[in-house]
Amino acid sequence: MSQPRSSQLSRRGMLAAGGALGLTAVLAACGSEKKDGEKAGGGAANSGPWSFKDDRGETAKREAAPKNIVAFTGVAAALFDYGIECKGVFGPTKTKDGKADVQAGDMDVSKLTVIGNEWGRFSIEKYASLAPDVLISTMFDAKGTLWYVPEESSDKILKLAPSVGISVYDRQMTQPLQRILALAESLGADVKSDKVLKAKKRFEDASERLRGVAKAHKDIKVLVGSASQDLFYVSGSNLSADLEYFKALGVNIIEPPEKAKKASGGWFENLSWENVDQYDADLIMMDNRTSALQPSVLDESKPTWRKLPAVKAGQVIPRVTEPIFSYDKCAPILEDLADAIEKAKKLKRTA
């Protein structure tokens, strides 16, 4: 995917996953019985029936805790931090050179079965061959659309196993963190372990530090951007779990007009590269996903980018646009932002 979220969603109609040829045969070949008490993807053993009520209000059920878990890459990475390993993943997992994508976290991507690495790509046959017990993804809308599950083939996909949707839409970062933790616990994770408790404490401390830094440096204006070849996108703080939380902690985020965000469903404003200097920004956070153009590329290809005061001052940092919702991965996001705001200088707009 090469553009922010709403642009991707508009492409659903153009991206067909294709028919599941030979699906019945694949299912017959891969079907197998699960024994009660088997470990749930690397977590503690669970016996007896398993169920989890997701953020759609739907309850996924199995006779035993799921073992063959297939999840969106970012969710799989969060579960991995709690000791739950997924058998298959879908979404950005490997870069073109075969290395781990930023959304893969600490997972060894060479050991994962990748159902689809790009937007609109989801191999139903490969998914079925894993004999999935459950499919898990995030949701970026109020309709309950499972992220990176192609709508064109979702009926076929969702018939193969129960599904779980965790909402990261129009809520603060703390909510999906709590929901992923609860999901991990249901799958057998030890959420009272020293590792988990220390990570949670680190996150809480980082939150308080960012609150204090934001209050002390309220004059520092933060612009949140993403870049494509043709457009520069300025995100508002509403709808995104990370930005809503930053705003609640007092970070002075530049807000595009609601009218300007209307075309993207309220997420961001589209700016041509000739108009990227529209806002006075002291600090710029740039989308770190591999689908977005990175500052190093913009430095070489976009003269108007190079002229921005924050760029000239070296006050540009990555934004983890789709956080891995474990406390271990979210704490550094807050720490890095606090560091950047604390170090940033108030800049004057150039004529």
C-alpha cells in the first residue's frame, strides 16, 4: 500500500483476491482434530472451551484455546510480546529485501507463513492449509471491517474459522492495549509475569513523562504527516489511537480543518507538494510505514519539503502510524516523542 488509510480503503473495489480454487480439497487435506490442553500458540496450556467477545460485539468460540492462530502482522507482533505465537500472518511482514517490516516487531519473519504481504493480497488456499482456529485483526472503522482482510473475499475467508476484531478506531491508545492484553490472556499468556508488569509500568511512566513535557513545552507545534509521490497528508488527532492519546496528554498537535479532512473520511488533509508549507510546525512526525515515502527520499526528491523550517532544523522524527499494541512496543513511542518535544526549538516561519 502506498498511501494513508482512506486511500487504501478506496482501493478495495479494485483489488480482488480471486476465487478459492480447490478450496474444498485443501480443507479436506488440512482438517485435523485438536486436543484439549494443547498450548495456544506458545502460551500456557488451556483446557476446556475458549471464547472471546471482540469489539464488534461478536463472540469467537472454540472447544479449546486456539492453537493455529492467523493474525494481521501488527496484532501477531503484539501477541508475540506476550508469548503467543501465530502460525500465519497477513499484512506488511517482509520488505522487498526479505527483512522484517516495521510492523513485524520482534517476530522471526522467516518462520512465519505469510498469507499476503501487501494490500489486497490474501491467499485463501494458503490460509485454509493452516487449518486456522481463529483469525485476528484490527479495525479502523465503525463498521467492523477487519484490516487487510479483502472485502471482496471476506465471506469465503471468514467461513473457515471464527474471527476476532480489535478496534483501534476513534479511541485512545490505552484501549486497544488493554484489549490485546485481554486477548493474549485468553489465549494462554501469563499477563502477570515480571516482563509484562515491567512493560506496563514503563508505559505508565512514559505517559506521565510525556504529559509533563507537553505541558512544559506547550508552544511546540507538532505536525503529523505522511508522504506519497503526489501528495502530502496532514493527519488530525481524532480517529487515530496514538494521536488521540498524545492529544489527551497535552501534545500540541496541528489540526487540519474538518472540511479539509472530509475527503478522507475525517482522517487527514491532502496537500499538494506546492502547499506543504501551509502550517507552522516546530516538529514533524512522519509515517514510518514502508508504504510511505520516508524523509531520506523526500530530502532528495522534494524541494518544498527541504524548505520547511522543521526539516531545516532537523526536527523530524518517525511516527509509528500503526503501533504494535503491546506495552513493550508502545512505551518507547511515548518516550521518543517526549524526548523530541523536550529537545525541539521554537521555530520562526520563513517568508
